[in-house]
Amino acid sequence: MSPKSEEPPAHPGSAEPRARTAGPVPRRPWQVPAALTIIGLFWVGSMTVGMPDMIGDEDFGTQLAYMIGWTAVLALWMWRIWAGGPMAIRQMVTLATGFGALIMVGSVLVTVGLPDEYRDPLDVVVPVLVGGALLAAALLLRRPAVAEWARGRYGARRPPAGSQ
């Protein structure tokens, strides 16, 4: 019998051990739950804003299925961020930055283009706050403590064996 490796393989069927960093895994920084809370509240708010208009619609079942499906996708993505997945974190930073800026700038531009009798300060203030919250979530996930924690969870990537 051959001696067994103490480290688990990188994936089933692989002989390469998983890359790890020396020392204990750092604790999850407070920025991760704070950012995920902001993103979760944004998603719940986005889903509930349109719900009253959908209830009497003949396509309600289809729309509800889309909402449930995309909520499941976001939940899996947020779980991966919670687990420290570096790619999930980077992609959420990109998405939150893009949507946050789009919501902020878009709401201001649309409101500026409206005639005076249709302008309402809340039409600008609320989207700017929502966009700002998404930008804040992106900034929280970009903190060095989050990157260090994710690196500590999964270690540095190594090239496949024989590729050097």
C-alpha cells in the first residue's frame, strides 16, 4: 500500500494536492457580511417593487419563475462570496460598480430630461441612494482585508503540473 497524502486533492481524480497557505485561515472580515446584506436588500427591494404590477398579469407564472430562478442564481453567487471565492468576489465588485453607477447617473439624466411638472425630488434621491449603496458594497468587497481573507481560504493558484 502506498502512503496517503495528508492534503486533499484539488478536485476528485486529481493527484495534485490543493494549494494552501501556511498558517490558520483568517477570520471573515466584517466587510463581507455588510456587503452581502446591502446586495441582498437591493435584490429584495428590486423584486418587490414590480410585484404589485405583476399579480393580475396573465404572464404572472412566467415572471414569478424568472424571479425565483434569478434569486437562486444570486443566492448561489452570494454563498460563494460568503465562502471566500475570489472570482465570485471580483465579479460581484464589477457588477455592483456597474449597476450602482448606472442607477445613479441614469436616474439623474432621466430626471433632468423631464419637464418641471413631472420632476419629483424623490425620483432622484432614492435611486442615487440605492446606486450609492451598491457602490458602497463594491468598495467593501474591494478592501484589502477581503482579498487577504479570500487568499487565505484558497491559497495561491498553481499552474497545472507539467505546464512549466
